[in-house]
Amino acid sequence: MSNELNSAPKNRRWIGLIIGSLASLFLLIDGVMKLIKPRLVVETTIQLGYPESVISSLGIVLLAATILYLIPRTSVLGAILSTGYLGGAVATHVRIGGGAFPILFPVVLAAMLWLGLYLRDERLRALVPLRS
């Protein structure tokens, strides 16, 4: 195991792994669905204003960012890239006048990614102290 995983107390590390894994699992499923392109994914993407031709590219970007997040050495980069991707999802739903759930769900996923990382990585807690 890497140093950042061993540096947090055991229960904090496990909670962080669980929270980050739940968000990552959703993102991995979403990325794979964009590669498989079932009819529902194609129809929803077109309704959001994107052409069908970009669906696979979006899936590749999402999978790459999520995989980077899952690798301890690149997890911060993965969190940054995933947050950017999820920010685009928020902007898309705001642009079309989506309801509260489609706007807030990507924010919650991004928060879960960062919280999971924050709980298991001492270096991140030192960089972003929530209390002095």
C-alpha cells in the first residue's frame, strides 16, 4: 500500500475508501454506458444538446479521469479532472433548465470524490486544513 493510504488512521482511511469508491463506481458505470451507447444514453445525450458523435469521447474522458482517481499516485489529478467533468454536467443541466436533482447530483459526486480523498490522504489534509 502507498504512503498516503497508510498515513490516515485506519477507520478514516476505510471511510474515505468507501465514499470515494461509491462515487467512482457510479462514474465508471456512466463511462462504460457511454461507450456501449444504449438507446437511453443516446436519447438523453441528444436531449441535453450534444450530438451522438461525442458520446464515446465523453465516456473515454470520464473513464480516464476516474481511473486516475483510483490509482493512489494519481488520485489528486483524477479528482481534479473528474471535478472538471462533473462541472460540465452541472453547466449542461443549468443551461437546459434542469431541476435541482440533475444539477446537484454531479456536485455531490465531486464532493464525495474529494471527501474520500481528504479522509485517506494526510498530505491533502495538511494542504487544506479544515481547522487550525
